[in-house]
Amino acid sequence: MSSGQQARAQAAAITPSGQPSDHERVPGERVRALFDGRRLSPGQRRIAQYLIDHLTEAAFLSITELAERVGVSQPSVTRFATSLGYSGYPALRDILQPIALSAVAGFPESREQIRQNELQAAVDAEIENLENVRRLLADTDQVLTIGRDLALSVPLTVLGLRISVSLAEYFAYAARRIHPDVRLVTGGGSVAYDALLQSRAAGGTWVLAFAMPRHAKETLAAMRAARSAGLRIVLITDPTLGPLVDEADVALTAGTGSRLVFDSYAAPNVLSAALLQAMADADPERTQARLEGYEQVADLHGFFL
């Protein structure tokens, strides 16, 4: 167990009546939700990370002061705000300031104040992650477009290494019910490189990659190999705004539950299910035919009770 997991094991130990702690998480997640699903430049990610890390101070800075603290130009701050859908930085600041004030006040309205133990706190955190995904899925056009692109990619490669293997396996298992050629890659290095080259040579155009923390260097290498092979990438990852996002054509973020010893993945799984639904909607006739065929085979061989 890593030192980080040891600390989390101690913090999340089950007790009869744990008291509220770590109240900074909810405001930070509310700010991070503003950036979910956005494709940000490296400079914009620096601004976003500064706002997350220094919320109570940064929310009250002028555009000049914020630009100086982050080390970017004032126009960069303005472009950052407009990329999030605001008219300018003052409009974004108007959103940030109430969140910052709630952090200072301890936001008594939050679920954190009424939790009874660490297990319930973990569930509360996952509910917050799911609410962030709900906001992300408000843009149905984006989800449907991604689903159509994945459905049209034959073969479709699904990539997930190390801790992300289970997410990739789930998606590939379900996608094979509605897609004619899904190729799962769960090994890095030359194995991943060969599989990606073969997928592109066979006519594939897209890769769906999963990358949950701690992010593996071999995932970054595999994504770069995919791009060099001419494949486009949809990335499902947590909202850390790291270098993996630079290699993706589309990045969708979903928070992981990190209050217990091991992470939980309710939000990434729901996001995966939404993409599967979008793939099914992209070609309903093919989807229906394949599902009916699968059910007939399953019934014939008695696969299920």
C-alpha cells in the first residue's frame, strides 16, 4: 500500500460517529465542475488550477492581479473566461465569489455538515461527482456526436491500463453487444502500440481511452502512439487537467471517489453508460439487430438463469 493510501486508510477508518472534517472539498469540486468537459490550453489549465488551489483569495483578485499570480497575460484570462461560456472575467468572478465565501463560512448547507460517518461521507462525495457528470451531460449534442463517431469507427479500440482496466473492460464488454468490432487494449508498451497500428490499418478512426489516477506514464505513451498512427482519441479521465488531456481530441471528466482506501468510480461508469447509449442511438437498426441476435444465442445455449 502506498503512503497516500495508508493516510487515506487512517482517515477513512470506520468509527461509530465520525465528525465532519476536510470541509474544503465541496467548494473545490464546485469550482472544478466549471471546467469539466472543456478543452483548455496549457495556459488556461494553469489558470484553472490556480483558481482551484487558491479559491478564497483568487475569487477576489482583479484580472490584472490574477494574470500576474498565474504568470499569463490579461487577454489570456479573458479568453479563459469566455471559453467557459462567460462574457468575461468579471462574470466568471461573480460565480466564484459566492463559492469562496461558502468555503470561508464552512458552507453549513453542504452534506458534509450532516454526515454521520466516513462511509456516508464517501457516498456524499460520489453524489457530488455524479451531479458534476449530470451537468456535463446537459450538452446532449456533444455526447451524441461522440457516440456517433465511436459507432462509425470500425474497429473501435478501447484503451485502459493499470487501475483503468476495469472501466475499459466494462465498456468493451457492453459495446460488443452493439458494435461489430471492439478491440480492448489493457497492456502497455509494444503490445499497445501493435494493437493501435493494427486497428488503424483495419480502418479504425477512434480510440476511447480511460485514465484514472494515479495516471500511468504508459497510458500517455499509448495515447501518443495512437495519435502518431492517425487515430483520434476520446479520453475519460478525472478532472486533474494533466498532460493526458493534451493528447486527446475530446476529454470528458468524471471525478473519482477518493475518501476511502481505494478509489471508487461511480461517475466514470455513468459517463461510460451515457456514451454507450449514444453509440446505440447513432445506429438504432444495427443496435436492435445485434441485441436481438445476442439474446437468441444466449437463450439457445442457456447462458442465464
